[in-house]
Amino acid sequence: MKHVLAVPALVALLTACTVGPDYHRPDAPVPDSWKEAAGKWKVAEPKDQLSRGKWWEVFGDPGLSALEEQLDVSNQTIAQAEAQYRASGAIVRGARAAYYPTVTTSPAAIRGQGAQGKASTSGTSAPTATTYGLPFDASWQLDLFGGIRRNVEAGLAGEQAAGANLEAVRLSMQTQLASLWFLLKGLDAGQQLLASNVEGYQKALELTTNRYRQGVVSGVDVAQAKTQLETTRAQLTDLGIARAQQEHAIAVLIGKAPQGFTLPPIPLTVNPPAIPLGLPSGLVEMRPDVAAAERRMAAANAQVGVATAAFFPSLTLTGSAGYQASSLTDFFSLPNRFWSLGPAFLATLFDGGRLRAVKAQTVASYDATVAAYRATVLGALQEVEDNLVALRLLEVESAQQAEAVTAAEKALSIAKNRYNVGVTTYLEVVTAQIVALSAEKSAVEIATRRMTASVGLVRALGGGWRAEEAPPPASADAGLAARAGASR
């Protein structure tokens, strides 16, 4: 009895062994503070954090909020990432299936005769007979060295990476929509500006034409006024092309056909919100793409364990049982029963270095994911710094451009007065008009860039996402517990 009890105890002991490296997240180059914050941003308190899932509410724009709600439901890129996430979950369930025995059956009814060309002792052919069989076969590979556990571990990490990737895609689509929204508003502001100038240039042309008919000015002034008017009209038409394309892009993002989607002109309000800024060290937990890269690194580490376990022998328990007879009468009787049971060891004695090559490949793949993870962190830090410096300097540039607009409008007013009293030609007015319009267009472009930079900073900070929103790593414990229970 002691020897019999020692066998399952030994099996349980062996299945507790897991070879290969345990995962530890490598360090990433994260500084203590932001270079471009420059005292403008304070470290956000927990109550200052962006709203999880609905970060766009920080802009206080109902039109944007309505579009963002449609995006999450109908965007096809998000739907694709969601399907990939579900597929990764199925892969984990498939890997966990290896914890348990496989049982198959193959009922059969085979009719046949003896060997061809051979006669029975009576000189007649061998009789035709039917054999009925109902076998059940079972096999169970014991996870002696943790290869199955490492494979499940890799699958779980892959599922978590897919979940984080889904959130990264969702955030990317959301911020892309927000950027298109503010670009559209900038185009509307530009069209409004050009339309206002076209109206003013039309009146100026009428005034110049009347003065020409009175003999006060020459035809050159009329031609210059006409040129300025038509040039501005052409610019207004060109903006119409860009606006239509932006509108089409928004329609596709929210899963609608462009021909059935129209947005009315939207005024541009220049009021970038205060984006809560955390410490650089927190960025690792706030970016779904960083979390996805970290989980891919964990999956690659587990694959090293799978490759390591392949060096060790495997133990499979196999068994068969069932019934077999030449007649269905009393088919399930005791004499028709058969069974077999036994273990089988499989060990690789020589493979020409294939297993070593596979392990070297998995180690190299893991090293590549480490580099990719660190590159993702560095890229995230760069995105934050880029948008911080853009917002800080665009605010300064906006104030400077406002001064330029004021000066240009004053110069235009002086040029008009000089022309009206006959001191100068209309060329001076046209020049002043060009300068004033250029200054006003630059002001609109800067305002648009400030809003899109705010969206860029939200994206760089993860859009209110947190690492704990990914599938919990604790789900691995359930898999290991199930394996341990099945082993015993």
C-alpha cells in the first residue's frame, strides 16, 4: 500500500515543478519630472484625474460628446480589435484544456472476410463476419516540468495584451475623432473669416468702381480690387474641399456612410481645458499601449519557459476500454469487455540541436519585446513632452499673433483712409488687406492647433485609462489552481 500511495505523491511533486525564468518587469528609462512643464502644470491630485472612459467631457463640447458616444458603438477598427481580444481569450481556454485528460470514442461496425485466395479446411471460402466495437480511449499528459503552465501563462499575458491593445485602439480612434472635430471647427472659422473678407472686398470693389467712373482713380485700382476679391473667393472655395473631406472622415470614424452624414458649421471657441498632469513614473500605468507592450513581454518570457520544458521528458497516461463482439446479442456482457492502462514516457535523445535553436529563438524574441517595451515608454514620454511644449508655446504665440492682427487691422484702416483722401494708390490698400488677412488666418490656425494639442496631450497621458482596467493578472491563479487540482 505504501508503494501504491507513493506513485500519486511522486506525480504531484513532479507536476509542481515549473522550469524557465519567472517574469519580472524590466526597468524603463522614466525621469522624475517633465522637462516642458516649466511650472505651468502642477501634479494632479486623484480628484483632478481625467474621467475614465469619457475624457472628452473635459472639453465641455456637447457636439463632440455625441459623436464620441457613437464612435464606441460603430467604429469598425474598434470592432476589429475587440474581435482579436475575444480570440485571445479563446486561445487561453484552449491552452487550459491541456490541464485535463482527452477522452475519445470511435464506435464501428466492420464486415469482412478472411484472407483472399485461402480456403477453409472444408474446401470452402472463409465465412463473412461482422465485428462490432465500442471503444473509449483516454490520454492525459502530466505537466511534469510546467510546459503547459508556461503556455497558459503566455496565453493569459497575450489576452491581457490584446485587452490593453483594444483600449489603445479605442483611445486612438477617440482622439482622432476629437482632432478631426477641432480641425473642422478651425476650417469653419477660416471659412467665416474669408466670407467676411469677401463681403468687405466686394464693397471695396463697388466703391473703387464708382470712383473710377467718376474719374477719380484709374482702371488699375479697379483691377487690383477685383483681383483681391476673386483670390479670396478662390481661397474660400478651397477651404470647402478640406471641410468636406474632414466631414467624410468623421462619418467613417463613427461607422456611417459619408453621403448620409452632414455637420452644420461649428464655431471655434479658443479655450483649451486644463489637462491634469501626473508624474512621468505614472505614465507606465496610464497608457494602454505601454501596458500592451509590457504584457507582450510577459508572454514572451513565458514562451522561454515552454521552450525550456521541451528539454525534459514528458509522461502521458493512456487507457482504453470498451466492448467488442461479432454479434449485438449480449454486446455489453462481461466476456465482450476489454481494457488497457499504462504510462508512456517520451524523451528526446537527439534532434540535431533543434530544441536549443527553439529556445534561443524564444530568448531573442523576449529580448526584442523588452526593447519594444522600453521604446514604447520612451515614445510615450516624448509625446507628452511634445504636447506640453506645444501648448505652452502656442499660448504665447496666440497672444503675439493677436497683437499682430491688431497692428495689421490698424495698418489697413490707415491705408484705406489714405486711399480715400487720394494720398496713395489702391496698391497700398491691397497690400494691407493681404497682410491683415494673413494675420487673421494665422490666428485661426494657432487657435486650432491649441485645441488639437490639448487632444494630443490627453492621448499622450492615456485618456484617463488605468492599468487595473486590463484583464486582472490574478486570473492566472485560477488556471494554476485548476491544474493543481487536476494533477491530484
